Amino acid sequence: MTTILVTNDDGVNAPGLKALYTALKELGKVIVVAPEREQSASSHSLTMHRPLRPISMGGDIYAVNGTPTDCVTIAVGKIIEETPSLVVSGVNNGGNLGDDVTYSGTVSAAIEGTILGIPSLAVSVAGEGNFNFETASFYASRVSERILKKGLPKGVLLNMNVPNVEYDKICGVKFTVQGKRVYDGSISETFDPWGRKHYWIGGGTPVWEAGDNTDFHAVERGFVSITPVRLDLTDYGALNYLKTEWRDFL
Ligand code: MN
């Protein structure tokens, strides 16, 4: 029996999660283990200094008072007895493109799945406003079906971003590289009632460096972007550089 673990970082009640759950039910048994409240930008954080308690929300849906990474960690082997065939995280309400992948709770849940040796997929709707989760869920289902049949290279997850449009407005699918965001200084300075300065991170419209084959470029042109992300962060070119150019340092 195919078992699919679904999680997210927007919380167990997020509409993107419901759409994904509905789409993936066609492929096997879907078990949802998701944070009880929003955990966006929680990255790959793990809760180690307080207990985690799964609460059954009915059926195969559980809420956990922790991060997306906590959810995958306790789902596999604790909440779900067998190892799931696939972990799918999303559908996130907002893109996870370029450097923002490193902050993403959505992608980190897929990272945790990959660490546990389970093929994993992160899915996000890239855009703003009223999110079209159905289009993204449809593509999540198509990609999941293929992963279940063919697997994924070891240590690699797929990060998929789907334009925020109706299904018939999608121009196609592109395999992409992670783009690079131009730092836009989106930090607001505010003051508390006692006149002390605060900083508030977020907002602003991200600007991206040009690059034909990037994730951002694909979604901007109406294509679904699929980026293979590997967990081995070693830069092998730089390793060779150090071994030769820094040889006198050894
Ligand atoms: Mn989110």
C-alpha cells in the first residue's frame, strides 16, 4: 500500500494543505502531520526543549505543536508505523524561490524526508493575493505519481513552484536552477510606545538576478518550475580550489 506523508509550514488548517490532501488521495493512503499553527520561515528548526504532542483532527490528520521538521520526524516511525513512500510538503501560500529556499519551512520538511531516505517534494504557489491551490495540487499529484514510479536520486529533493494561475494558463514545466535574489532591504524601522526602535523583517517585492534557467525566470513566464535540491551543501569546485590554491595553508 502506498502511503504518502503530507505536511506544510502554514499550519494544519491551511487551504493549500487541504487542496494537496484531496489531490494526493487518488495516489494512495494520505496521512497529514502538520504544525498546529503557522511556521513559515521556520527553516529546518527542530524543537528540543519541550515535548511535542500530536492531536488527532479526525481521519488521518494530526496537528503537532512544533515545526515542519518536527512533524516529519515524529510522523515517520511514531505516528505512521510503516515508512511512507513519499513526503509532500505544501502547498505553500507563496513562492519558495532562489535564496528564500534556505528560510523555508516548506522545503525543510522535504529536506527532513530526504534525510530519512524518503523521496520528498516541496510545492509552493508563486504569486500573491488569492492563491490558486488547485493548479499547484494538480501538478503536485502528477509529479508525485512519477516519483512513486521512478524514485529520485539519493539525497535530492524536488522544489516545485507553480504560478498562481488557472490550470489552462500554465505554459508548461521547466527544470530549473535555484535563482538569486537581489537584496532589497525589506526591513521596516518602527518605534514602540516608549520610543524604542524596532526592526520588522518582511514585505517588499523581491527582485531577482537575471538568469534564463532559474526558478524565478520560469514562474515569471508562466511555467511550473522544478528544481532538484541536494542536501550535500559541499561545493566540489571550491573544494578543488582550496586543495590547489590554498595548498600552502595545510
Ligand atoms: Mn508558509
